[in-house]
Amino acid sequence: MAVPPQLKAIQHHYKTALEHDKRDPVVAYYCRLYAMQTGMKLDSKTPECRKFLVKLMDQLEMMKKELSTNESISQEIVGNAHIENYALKMFLYADNEDRSGRFHKNMIKSFYTSSLLFDVLSVFGELSEENIQHRKYARWKATYIHNCLKSGETPQAGPIGMEEEAYDDEFGAAADGPSYAALGPAQPQSSSSMDMTNQEPTSIPPPNYNTIQVPPGSHAPANTPADLPHPAAEPVKPVPVPRNMPVGDPLPLNVNQQGDVHLTPEDFTQAQKYCKYAGSALQYEDVGTAVQNLQKALKLLTTGKE
């Protein structure tokens, strides 16, 4: 069903849901949920908008029943982790391609889709500062690289200090800009360019930019269609930092909880994420990041605080 013009701001989130109906129903569900919640705030009174939103609600109810045994649907904490991890995988794939100087449609699409999924995380509550920065950087990169390729210029790879450039001449200043029809259909990538469908990054340095920390070692998700939506122009000024993160004071081996510490389900989920990030870092022999995440997990489990 077509998105009414009044709800143009959610059209790419809804399109992302359609793209993931078979690939990842959990992502499709939460993209629809975000579209429905945001659409209700935008316009729930116009007949065509109300009709669209009612159909969206019906789709959500049907999906919720079909996926009732999936913990990512029945437990919001698990669902939050699922969407965040998926968004970070897409971000990491695009960032690795960018740092390696491999600029192509799939990478632009991956950057932009990850920014949409960071939007979707807001259905679980307020975004963390890190994810806000991820979203800004991903949208800016998608816009910057697309404009460079369209004008025949070679984009500058990796994080760069930027002037206050406005990349809204092609896309418009809002995230709901015109379609990506100008790029045309996807073309096969050369052997030097990683295909998202069946290969893994050979080396993923953690893309840390000041407040941004991304867990290394994530694998690229399935490929995405080439009819890319237009990214928004949200300039950000990332500054690269050294690969080896500073390591804090070591914790004692015989760690015990301090006092009367009561851990919540959210605490356990966050500790699991830290351990997962540590394991991913070890795949790439990044000891500093692994130790840092393990220390965060230990601190949370022993004190109940991050």
C-alpha cells in the first residue's frame, strides 16, 4: 500500500519493513511499529492517512501473532538488542567499505538503512548519545558519497573533518527526500569490493569517532535492493581515534557483587552485549577493546552500575 504524502517522513522506514519481510521479520515488525507510531503523530485524522495507519495496525497485529514465539517480539529488551545489533552490522559493513575506499551503491544503501534503523530504536525509548552520533554520521556519509559519485568525484575515505557543507541540493534537507532513481539498477561489484550476500569483512577496525564506539567483528547482513532512498543532510564532524582503546584498572579475579546488588533483566542483557562485543574484538586480535568491554560487563554485574 502506498504511503500518503502527509506521511512522507516515514516512507523509507515502511519501505525498509517491506524489504525485510522475508529477510528478517523482526526488523520488518519494528520498522512498521515505528512507522505507525510516528505516523499517528504526523496525521491520524486525514481519511487516507487514517486508512493507511489502520492497515498498518492490522499488519502489526497479524505479525505479532505469527511471531508470538519469537523473544525479539514478546520481549522488548531482546527486540531492542536485535534491532541495535542489526543496525550496527549494516553500519560496520558500510564503514569498512568506506575506509577501504570501495564506494558503491550497496555501501551507500547500507549506511542509509542503518540510519533508519537507529530511528526505529526510538520505539524502545530515548536513543543513546552513541546511537545518535551513529545516525548522524551514517546519513552524512551516505549523502556525501552519493553526491561525489554522481558528480564524478572520488570521495575521501574514512572519517574526515568537515566544514559546514550542506548536502541538501540533491536530497532536500529532510530524510524524506526524493527517491534514489538517479542511481539506476545495481551493478555487480568487482572482486575488490565485498559483496554483502556471501562474504565477511577481512578487517574491521572499530570505527570510533569521539563518542562513537562500534563493536568490531560484526558480519554484513544480507544484501539490500539498489533503489536507494535519499539520505538526509545531517553533517557531523567525526575525528578518528587510535585503534587500541585505553584500558582501565584491572578488576580482581575473584569478583563478587558489592553489597545488596539487584540486577534487572536490562542489566543482564547489557552485560551480554558487552561480552559479545569483547568476543567480536578478539576475532580481530583487538585486545584493548575486548578487555574494555569485559571490564564494563564485570562492573555492571558486580555493582549494578555502568
